[in-house]
Amino acid sequence: MDLQKQPASAPTAPQPAPAAPQLRASDADRDRIADILREALAEGRLDADEHAERVEGVLSAKTVGELEVFIQDLPAAHDGRRAATPSYSPAPNRPTEGAIPAEADQHVVAVFSAAMRKGRWRAGRRMHAYAVFGSVEIDLSEAIFEYQQVVIKAVSVFGNVEIRVPENVSLRGTGGGVLGNFEVDTLDSVEPDAPVVYVDGWAVLGNIEAKPKRGKLVADILDRVQRKVDKNLRKHLDR
């Protein structure tokens, strides 16, 4: 090995490394590919059957390399500018200071019983859920989000608290368990103004679980995506 000093060369800015094909795919990666397929459908590059088949494959893909297969014959796969653009900005791990009130807007309590909140309802900024020898279910999959940041404080004592959110929001969790289980699936939305749900809780000989509900999307975000597709479709038809 030549250890002699080499002539100094002009420093170059480090280039971002491309995502390795063998890396595990995240929900944000799948959303990015799904957006490309949606645009391809609107532009007439894919028919409805091809689009449905590829989206199904995207949902079951495990690695980044498996995802890229579904767009390799589309222009977006060879657009360096798109690849260089981050698909999303991760939501902060904690709510913005002063954005969440100290008092709860709603309480859901189950003591030796079951309680649930589901369907089309308005989610406040703070909700408290208590399950004592009981079961609480909070389903936000069809809820109306009036605020971008929502905090759910959950306490389970010999009970169960189950929280479900739409798959196009961001989800964060802080808490733990004492001879119990506290499980929150971290989720990042590709939409910069998507709601963020924070789950704070403790499970004492109980269970607290928060996960996305697959196939369920926040309606207002879905409407914006549909308007974008319609706009691209109109451009295609006007050519």
C-alpha cells in the first residue's frame, strides 16, 4: 500500500447514498411507490388492472429493491430529481409546546366493563383512556381530525386499551409496562400536514396497543390526493 502523501485535491461535497435494495421497506417507502403508480394510472401508463396488481405487490413487499421492481418501467424510476427529494419529513417525537391543553377534551373509562369510541366522530386535542379490569377501544380510522396534534393518555390496570389510527397519519408513543405490555407502532405520513397521534401510557399487568388500521385513510388527506390525481388526469386529457 502506498502511504506517501498525495497531492491535495479540492474537497467535494458528500453525495447522499442511495437506498440499498436489501434494506427493509418502510411505510413511507411504500407510500412513495404507491404515489408513483397512482400518477401512472392517471397518465394512462397503467390500466386499472395493472395498477391494482402492482399496488397489491407494493403492500406485500419487504425490501426497497422489491418495491423498485413495480416502477422500473415508469419514467419516475429514472427521474433523479424525484429520487433526490425526500418523501417525507418525520413528525416530532413530542407535541409542540403549548399545543395540547392539560385538561382532556374527552374521557373513555372502563371499570370491570368495556367502552369504545369509534365511527365518525370529532377527535379533540387530548383524550384520556382508563381500563381497570376492563377494555377500552379507541378507533380513529373514521374520525374527523380538527387538530394536527392529538394526544391520547392511556392507563391500563389489569385491562386492555386498543387504539387504531388511519394509515396516512403519523403515530408516536411514549410509555411502558409493569408486568404488562406497551406497544405503539411508529408511523410516518408522507403528507406534511397530516395529523400526528401521540400515545402516552402505562400498562400495569395490562396491555396498551396502538397500530394503524390498514386500508383506512383520513378522509380530508385522501380528498387532497384525489384532487391531485384529477388534476393530472385533466392535464393528460387536455393534451
